[in-house]
Amino acid sequence: MRTTQELFSLAGKTALVTGGSRGLGLQMALALGEQGANIVVSARKQADLDEAVAFLSQHGIKAHAIAADLSQDEQAAQLVDGAIAHLGHIDILINNAGASWGAPAEDHPVEAWDKVMDLNIRSIFVVSQLVGKRSMIPRGYGRIINIASIAGLAGNPPGTMQTIAYNTSKGALVNFTRTLAGEWGRHGITVNALAPGFFPSKMTKGLLSVMGEELTKHAPLNRLGDDEDLKGAAVLFASDAGKHITGQILAVDGGVSAV
């Protein structure tokens, strides 16, 4: 029987983190690296990735960056090929890349709807399929962690966000997670999702500047997420500590979705 410390170890494991150049993606890449994983991070902008790799290196983490726009299928394929070439195989996939768009439903541009859907759900299907077929299924092992949102668990209270495409995409990702878990469990692959609440990030900066105090007040823990709050949950789903957990959605939101 392994110790708890051994179960949470990621020594010798490999991980691909999309949207890993900043914010929640970088936080999770740091967590996996601190537990011993070899990391590839991906995002659209090479300059942001260079900063991320430098940050991870400062923490003693071996990391490599590959720039890719995952809304383009050919770039998604190039990313997976590049990550496998660098890592040898992919044990852990964190699907974190995403986008949002704010507009009233009656005025929401169809083009913006497509942009959000293409990145937030279609690209996750494409990347997961590629990683599954090329690495996880042949090896009979894998950990897939999808980054959903509490916006995928409910609608928005009146007078708050107007993000119908974002909420819809995250709701789709919740059931994508459950469905893929059902299909790929026989291959030794777990598929789970984290549903973060409100964390300071580039995506939420505008909202929090206007409503941050109100959002904090309505959270049972009376706080927003910080730069540590996804680390433990990500490591649980990525490691053998969570090897009997699949198809689950874990809200990391200070209790917002519970009330």
C-alpha cells in the first residue's frame, strides 16, 4: 500500500496544460510541476509562454512551451504532436484554454457565439480525441481535467453577467466530461472537471472591478479564489490519489454554487 504522499506524487509523469501561460492554467501547471511532473504549456502568444516557462523554471520546474491557436484544428494537431515529441507521451491533459463574450442574449453576435463555442468546447473535443488516440488509449492510462465553470452549473442572476455563449459552452463541457468518462474508463483514463468560481484573471478583471465586492459578499466563505485554490484539486484529479474518481464536477467557488 502506498503512502498518501506517494499517491499524490507526479514524479515521472507528463502533462499538457492548454491556456497555461497565465492565470488558472499557470497555477495548475505550477501545481503539477511541484509534484514532479514534466510540463508542456500552450497558449496563443509566444511572449506570454516565454514568461510562463521562466516563472516555472524559477520554481525548479522543467517546462516547455508550444504556441497554438486551438480554434484551428491543424494547430491543435500540431500541439499534440509537439507535446508528444517533447514529452514522449502525455499522462495528464488539462483542457483550460477558453474565451468569454459579454452581450445581452438578444444582441449577442453569432460570430462571437461561434468563437466561444469553437474554443470552449469544440477544441476540447479535438485535443482530447487526439491525445486519447495518440497517447492515452494505447498506453491504457490517462488523466483528463477539463476546466468548466460554475457558469456551466446555472444561469446568471439578473443584473449580473450577460454571457449566454460562455455559460452554454461550460454546461456542454460538464456533460462532455461525464460522457467521455463513461466511454474511456475501460482504457484506464479518468475524466473530471473543475468548475471554478470567481478568480481574479484577465478574463474576469472587468467584472470584478464592478461587482467584486458584491460577489465576495454572496460567497459563503466571503472571498474570491486566489493563486493557490485550484492547486490541490488539480493534483487530486491528476494523481493516483484520484484514480477511482471519474466523471465528476468539482466546484471550487467558496461555496457559491451550494447556496
